[in-house]
Amino acid sequence: MSGSTIRIDIEGVEFGYSANPVLKNINLSVNGPQLLSIIGPNGVGKSTLIHCINKILSPTKGVVYIDGQDVASTTLKELAKKVGYVPYASSDAFPLSVVDTVLMGRHPHSNWKSLDHDLDVVYETLRLINIEHLAMRSFDELSAGQHQKVMLARGLVQEPKVLLLDEPTSNLDIKHQMEVTRIMRDLSQEKGILVIMISHDLNIAAKYSDHMIMLYDGGVYAAGTPEEVLTAENIKTVYGVESDVIMSHGRPHIIMLDPLFDDNIKPLDDDVYVSSDNRVVDRMERDTIVRNVLKEPARGVTD
Amino acid sequence: MSENLHSDSLVERYHHLTMRKLLVLVVSVIGVIIVVGLFSVSAYDNISLMEAYRIIWDHIMGVEYEPRTTEWWADRFIWNTVMPRIVAAIVAGASLAAAGALMQALMNNPLADPYSTGISSGACFGAIVALVLGLTITSTSGQSGMIVNAFVGAMIPVGVVILISKRMPLSPAALILVGTALSYFFSSMVTYLLVITDADTLQNAYIWQVGTLDTIVWSSIPMMVVVTAVGSAFVMLLTRQLNVLSLGDANAKTLGLDVEKFRVVCLIVMAIMTASIVCFTGTIGFLGLVAPHLVRILVGSDNKFVVPISMAVGSFILVLADYIAMTISDVPVGVVMSIIGSPIFFLLILWQKKGYGTVY
Ligand SMILES: Nc1ncnc2c1ncn2[C@@H]1O[C@H](COP(=O)(O)OP(=O)(O)OP(=O)(O)O)[C@@H](O)[C@H]1O
Ligand SMILES: [Mg+2]
């Protein structure tokens, strides 16, 4: 699909809850349909940034433009036709059926006569992410992963040009994580939409994203292709985690290292281990060392 | 087109569920009709149930009877003694249930209703001020002074809520707390007024505070009907938005709903609906909670169905309660509502589906 392209420009955005600043001077331009991942440690302000894009929050300073239009002067209704949002969690004080829940994503587009068409869109979307069998179930009787897929479907039926996803695969198993992320990536190409996804799974994000943004200390620490963003140094600074970054199928793949664990104990075979001072130890002694490393003395074992 | 086959069956299944929901609506309407018949028979002993229906039907169709025949007397009795309170019960039941359903959706809280948010108590306070002190906002006294006072009283909690939410975002739970605080305040003011008044006024004011349909006359009806019809039509037009609101404020915004403005407009409409009932019947409790709860258990939480079906169920419950109040013990209907309402409400909580409704 060609034609109209989509862009988001974020200029000098600042935001803080009450006195404490979360986002400090965010500058960012995203141009064209793609899958873009936002990564960064807990509490860095990823969700907050997304809320500034879809007007749940208003930045205290700076401007967000979508296709050149200032979000602050766009009505919620207009914005809802362009920007879809899949939250991390959803209220279910009054749970509806899955169909009705997903149908609500049609709200910005629907009118009195559109119900049957809307139902068709809902059905196609449920099929796309393989949950059509859940259609008539009640939203509050689903597993966490099914829940998450239904909310994703609600975002998709909104048919937005920009789709904001807050950790959309956090409850999914590895197969469905890959499947959903791949579908998002394919949709961005097929329908020409800009999918912005917050993720804590760096490897999945690296595998499918066109670009990545790494947030740190209220600002954009790194932005670019996965290969540019996911370097061992960046990961060390932002997450404080040692890692080896290897290339796999043309994408960076992170092997996380834990000096507290990996360097002390190296498995040799089933029952024999090498400790950090290169002694060969048996399973029982290994377990004792592990407990000591974790600062949790084993009960009944004396030094 | 085989691809669309499944989609068609989804559309079909969806509409099939709609039919089941209509069934609940029809059953409660039939319930109302049955109680209307029983009511009429009890008003005039010498007729059978079928005769009662025929007489009511004839009256509606404009048939005139020979004066002083049994039918003529029955017609006069039914129409002048029980019909005003039946109509009032139907209208008030529908209105209070709609207001309850609206409030619950607005606050995203199954415990919200005009009572738990202080609106009824505000209206009650306004009306009691007129009744006891003779103080009215307008220069008119008597019934119309009471009506105006009730409106003004109902708007006080709404105004407080709106003012607070302008200064800081109010969570649904905080709104309920504000409402509860306000309703305690108004209740104690009402108690104070009842303490200082004379015995006759006390009796009237007290019965009215409990909630009664005894005092309804035909002239009370038009205003109740008009406000209820306009108000509930307005609510029906907004059921989609009410559903969207159930996703929580942030999500509703991202689906294009201006949450704050929507909530203020709906609160005002609800205050007007509540006041128009309260100033004629007094405060009748539980209906705004029981009817929507029952309906949600039967047909689910889609407001497109919850609102109209709650109105029908609300009418049925209030007519039935008033019938019981009149025939069995001649107590104010508010007492009967509380006596049957609280155990029903208790049962509903026990029966409700696991996970249904977050109670704060
Ligand atoms: N409603 C709120 N009121 C006050 N502070 C908040 C609120 N929401 C978030 N914060 C704070 O703002 C900071 C950024 O929060 P945000 O939710 O954006 O983080 P995040 O990057 O999405 O984290 P996570 O990976 O854990 O989801 C955190 O320090 C958090 O404690
Ligand atoms: Mg977050």
C-alpha cells in the first residue's frame, strides 16, 4: 500500500507527575510505516511517552506533531481515528463479551448503521490473530495472554495510521510473542501504519523492529536500527547488565551475562562442575556455593 | 465468498443474543401488566381481573360507560385512586433504574447510584426545606416550590463534584467517597429540620423522606413523564459512549471520548431526572442498584441493553413493591423497597458471576 505516508515529530517534550520530572527534553522524528520499538528500564517513562503521543497526558513543555498537526490542538475524536492504543492493562468493572470489547475499537468510526460492517471488521481481526474462537466468551474469563490478544484486536479494528502498543506481548508464550510481533511488523508494511511498541524482550524487539529507541534518564539515549541501538555498551549503561551481543540471521541477539552466577559456576556435565577458583566440585558443593553467592546460607550446612 | 461465511455466522450469533435480551424486556413488561391488573382488582372489589383489564383498555380507547353502572364506578375508582400511583410507580421505577445504570457506567462502579453519590439526598434536602421551613428558591410555594428546591438541592452535589474534578482528577472511588460524605451531610441537615418542626409537618416530611406513592395525583404525572422520557432517550443515545467509558478514562479518551465533558453533561442530566422523581415521591432507595444489577446478571453489561431493560425491570419492581405496600400493610413504598431490596441485593451479590464488578 502506497500513497499517504505517516510521520511523528516530538520536539522538546517534557513531562513530570507532580514535581518529579520523568521525561526531560525528548526529541524524536519517526518517518514512514514501520515497526518501532521503545525500550528502556522500568520506570524510565516509556508508557508516559506514549501517553503524551495519544493525549492521555499533556506534556508540560514541547509539542507532539502527527503528520504535521499539533496533537494538543487535535480533538480526541479526530486523534482516535488516526492513533490507536493498546494499554498494558484494561479495566473490567463491567466485563463485556470479547466481540463487544473489540467492537469498541470501532467507536471513532462507527455510526448508527455500521454495526454489521463493524462486526465483519472485528471478525477478520480476530481471525488475523487467531482468537476467533473466543468471540462469544466473556472478557473477564480469559487467560492473561488471551486478554492481551483481545486488547490488541481492539487496537487493530480502530484501523489507525499509528498504533501504540504498551508491552503487547508481555503475557504471551514464545510462539505467540513471535507470531504477534511478526503480524505487527507485516501489518506496518501491508497497511502502511506506524506501529510503536514498548517491549522488555530485547531479542524479540531486535528480530522484528525496523528501528528502536532506547530511553534513559528522561531522554532518548540511542535511536536507530536494532544493530545501532543494541550494543553491549548501551545495554551496560542503560540497564546495568553485562552482555554479549552476537549477530543471528542479520539481527543482533543479546546473551545476558550474570557475573554473580555465570562466572562462579560453570557446568561441566551432569554432575560435575567447576567453581570460580577452578576446583572440580560435585552437585552438593555447587549448590552450597550458589546459595552463598546469593547471600542465602543453606540450612543445615555449616562452613 | 466462503471466507465471509464465518463472519456472517458471527453477525448472526450476535443478533441472536439480541433476541434473548429482548425476551427479558418482554417478560418485565408483562410483569408490569399483571401487577396493574391486580392493583385494579384490589381498588374495586366487585370486578374480576379480566374485567379490570377491559375497563382500563376501554378507558384508554375512550369508551364511555352508562353512569352509575358497576363498570362506571369501577372505572372511576381505578382511574382516580390507583391509576395515578401505578403510572407514577412505572415512571419513577424506570427513571430511577435508568439513573442508576447511568451512574454506574459513568463512575465505572457497580455501587454508584443517585443515593451513593449524594444526588438524591440533595434533592431530598431541598424539598424538605420547602416543606418544613417554607423556604423556596423561587417565590412560588407549595408543590412547585418544592420541585424547584429539589432540583437545586440535587445540583449541589453535582456542582461540588464538578468543581473538585476541575482542580484534580477524581477517580470513580473518590467520587463515591465525596458523594457519601455529601449524603451524610444532607441527611443530618434533614434530620435537624425534622427535629425542629411540628408534629403534623414531621409526619408528612418523614413519610416523604422514606418514599411514598400515596400522595401522587394526576397533576404530578406530566412532569415526571416528560423528564423521564426526554432524559432516558438522551441516555439511550449515549449507550455506546457509556460502554467505551467502562474501559477506564484513559482508554476511553484514546477511543475519542472527551471523558470529563461527557461525565459532567451526564451528571447534570441524571440530577434533573432524579430530582423530577424525588420531588413527587420522596427518596425511594435500592431501585437504582437492584434493577441494573439484576439486568447485568441476566443479559450482560452492554449498556445498549442494560439501560432499557433496567428501566422495564425497575418499573416492574416498583409497581410490585407499591402493590405490596398498599394491599398488605399500607406502609410507604420506600419501606417495602428497603425490606425486599436489601435481601435481593444481597442475593445478587452472592449470585453474581465470579469476577463481575470490582467493589472499592
Ligand atoms: N500516575 C502516576 N503518578 C505519579 N507517578 C507516576 C504515575 N505513572 C507513572 N509514574 C512514575 O513515572 C515514572 C515513569 O513511569 P512509566 O509508567 O512511564 O514507566 P515505564 O517506562 O513505562 O516503566 P515500565 O517498564 O515499568 O512499564 C515512574 O517513575 C513512575 O513511578
Ligand atoms: Mg510501562
